Amino acid sequence: MSVFAIENYNPKLGLLDTEKGICLIKTFFQKELSSNLNLYRVSAPIFVDPQTGLNDNLSGHEEAVSFDLTDNSHLEIVQSLAKWKRNALKKYNLKGLYTDMNAIRKNEKLDNFHSVYVDQWDWEKTITKEDRNINFLKEIVNKIYLSIKNTETYICGIFPSLCRKLPENIFFITSEELLKLYPNLNAKQREYEITKKYKAVFIIGIGCLLSNNTIHDDRAADYDDWNLNGDILVWYDLLDRPLELSSMGIRVNSTSLKNQISFKKEEFKFSFQYHKDVLSDLLPLTIGGGIGQSRLCMFMLDKAHIGEVQSSYWSDADKAICLNKNIKLL
């Protein structure tokens, strides 16, 4: 998919106000998030040694960007920090942390929502065995949603031309319930219908096997527990599409890691130190996720393309479409 353009698009903010809005949103939201979830900010790597098993292979099909040092060390640009954060909580003896994650995803299919450059707030919290349930997951989702809503109220107060789009509450539904609700639609079509109806939705159970012997969407086997994770989607009327703002979940314990690795036939991962530590219960039980910085800014600032709030690569064809449709890429 390439750029999907809208007719008669007129940005509500000019270039300088857009840059100001990006800064204000990022500053305000991370304070809200850290306060509501009791998180401590830490620094994060942009590359890791692949032999540690700490890099995230996402759905398992994406290839990390890599490079060699002069001493022949081989390193990979991070794709996310899902596993690194769990190690960091133990290393720093913290109950909760967040960080700025910057990644390169060379296999991304570029469109209005997707970019080669990925920037997000990655966060992680320690939990107890008793917290490993859907009710606790929902409690954390509600706190994140409150942070998003408060940010929307704040930025709309700064720029009166912007409009509030979020409902009071986020709607929860499992991927199995969603399948039964729309049995004749594929997963993306089901997301479209449910998000258009409720405007803000958290779909629980991304990666687990559904009753029709499919999965809602692919997920790596070694960070989220597929029965205790989910995605935050909001309805973006400007583009007539749902927009995923966050992927998150309660992380695997030794049992779910074994089951999910076996399901994906990725037993080779058990040789990595990270996976050995999970199997041996040497890492804390945690919940965590990522929240897209550019996506949140795009949504809050009523932009038609993510390239209006971040500087990245776009093909000449996409740039020509944007220029013709009054979409001003940074």
C-alpha cells in the first residue's frame, strides 16, 4: 500500500505550529504516562548484539538492519525494546521504567501510518503472579488511555483549531469475541468495524489461536503472553480508518514462553540468554508495551500523513502524491 490521499485536505496547523505541537505533545504525554504508571525514565540502546536474543523480531518475518564494527562484532538496530526493558528492570532494580525507542524497520510497507523510522515510548512495569490476568491488563490500559485523553485536552487547549476525537471510555473486546461478532470479515475489516463503532478500542488476545483456526494478527512468541496482550486502536475520521496507537501486554512466563515458542517452532531461541533467564524465572514478571510518538502526534494534530510529524524516507511517487494533495512532508 502507498499513500491514500484525501480530497480538499487543508492542514489545521502550519509548519512552525506543527513543530511546536509535536514538542508539546511529547513533553506533556510522557509526564502523564510516567505519573499514571509510576515509571522512571532510562536511556535505551539503538543497537544490540543479536546473540543476546534481546532484539525484537516482531511477527518473526521482519529482518533487522545490521552492521559490522571494525573488530568484526556484528550488531543489529533494535526493532523494539520489548525484551531489553525486562532485563533493564532487573539491572536497575526498578519497579517501572519508560524510554524513547528509535528503530529502523526496513520491511515496513509505507503508507500514511507506517514509516521506515519508528519512534515510540517503550515502557515496562514489574508485576506479581496474581497480576497476570485480564482485569489487571484492563486497569493498565485505562491508565494509558487516561494519559492519551488528558494530552488531547491539553493540546486542543493550546490550538483551538484542533478538535477532540476521543470518547470518554475505551471499549474492551477479545479477538475471539470480535471474530464471533463479525464472522464473515477478515481481521483488518473487523478492526475497522469495531473501532468505527466505539471510537477507542482495546482488542485482547493478539496472536492466540482463534476458533476458526486463525490468529487475529501475528506476534513474536517471546515477549507478550498471547492471551494477556492487546492493541489500542482509535478511530481516525480524517482518513476513515482505525489507527493503532499502542501494542502492549503482560509478558511471557516460563510456561507461556515454552508453549508459544513450540507453536511457532522456534526452539532455536532457547539458546539465547534472555530465553534461558525467562525459563529459569531469573527475570521479573512484567507488563509493558510501546506507544507510537509520531502516530500520537499525527492523531492529535489532525494530520493526514505521518510524514507531516516526522522526517523519514518516502518514494518519489509518494512525495508527488503528497505534494498534489497539500500534504506537507517534513
